[in-house]
Amino acid sequence: MEKIVLTEEKETLLVPLFGKAMENKKRAPVLIDKKAVEIVNQINYNFKSLKIPEKTNIMMCLRAKLIDNLVKDFLSKSNEVVALHLGCGLDSRYDRVANYNTDWYDVDFKEVIDIRKYFYKETDNYHMLSSSVTEQEWLDKIPEGKKKYIVIAEGLFMYLKEENIKELINNLKIRIGSYTLIFDVYSVFTARNIKNHPSLKKTGVKVNWGIDTPEELIKWGLGIQLIEEKYFTSNEEIKNLDIGTRIIFKIANVFPIAKKAQRLLICRVD
């Protein structure tokens, strides 16, 4: 492939891709993602210019692993599920989850999907949709009337404006009815101060949104109900980290400003 050129927030898809590939080089990786290694090896891009700190890399891989676990559990409980992966980038979640009976839709900008099609092939159950998630036309391609729906928005909502997030959540409800929504969120403090992160400075992306409590979502009046709030500083996957990193995470878990800096929210939208 020729050298990849992406603009603004679209270039951020290379950060988790390279991070996951590097994680696979460890003796005991948090996340096993052979597809990430395969893709990085085929792309002509100076990935080291992204300057991904090790702490950031661990957090990204923990985030992906936790979401994978949640999605696997959800899919195992029903044989008629539609899964929507919003802002999918070059992520291989469909392969990592490996539930190939699920009707799965990966959604991202056209220039991202164009690159994605070099590495992934559509099937009867796996689909790639070229669109900004804030547009409405792509929703017409999502089947209605299925038993269950799960929507995954990893590393996405913080780059959208609050009004866009509200509109997206509501448009999804109009199209598919009730659904489970999994996404990660920054605290307000983190959203305001993360602009100095080296990877974000390199890509020029702007963080627009953060919340401190899930109750803020409930007040939107969109039928959002919190199922669970999961913290990266205290979860079942930390046991796989080296002892020094585990100690750092345990210390961070004591301080609310660190504990709530970034976390996962699992919600029901009715």
C-alpha cells in the first residue's frame, strides 16, 4: 500500500491499531490481536511518530479487552443479535469476538472503510458501512425488528459534541428500538486537559465531551438507563499486568480524579 494520509480525528485510528500490535510483542499481552500485527506490517506509515506512551497503550488494550468480554457475553445469550460497531477504524473486534452468526456492522468514514477493505472482506453476516456516524442515511441499512441490538462506541464519543451524541442515540432508538450501548467516556477534567497528550497533539484531534457521572446521561430524557460503570483501575483484566503496573493501577483506584478519568459505561436505551 502507499503511504496512508488521514485527516484530523481519522488519523487517531492508527493509535489503537499500532498499540495493539505492539502489545502482541509482550510475553503476556493484555490483548491478543494478530490482525493488528498483520495490518501494521502492511502499512507504509511512520507509526513511531504517534508517540504512544506505555500507560496509554495499556489503557487502550484493557479497554478493548473489557469491551470484547462484554460483547462476547451479550452475544452468547441470544441467537438473533445485530451488532453495530461505530467508529470501527481498523479494529478486528468482529474476529476477536468470533461469533460469526451475529449480523455485524462496522461503521466509519468512507476514507477509513476504503482502507479497511484492503484487510477485511464482507460476508453474509459481516458488513462495512461508509459514513460518519452523525449522518442518518447509514441507519437505513440496519435491519429492523431483530430480537436484540448491541451498539459499541469505543474511543468515539469524546470526539463528538454533546448534541451530536444525543442525536445519534435518539436516531438509533427510532430505527432499531431498544438496545444495549457500550462506550468509554472521559471525565470533564480529563476532556479539558488531554489536549496535551502526545498522540493527540500529533493527530490534531480535538476532544469535545466528557461527563463526571452517568446521571447526566439519564437527565437527557432519551430513555438511557445505566447497567454498569466499569473502571480501568479495578477490573478482572488487571491481574494480567506486570506487578509494577498493577500497583500503579491500585494506587490510582484510590483517587477519584484518576479512577474516573476514563471508564466504561454499559447502558440500556429504551
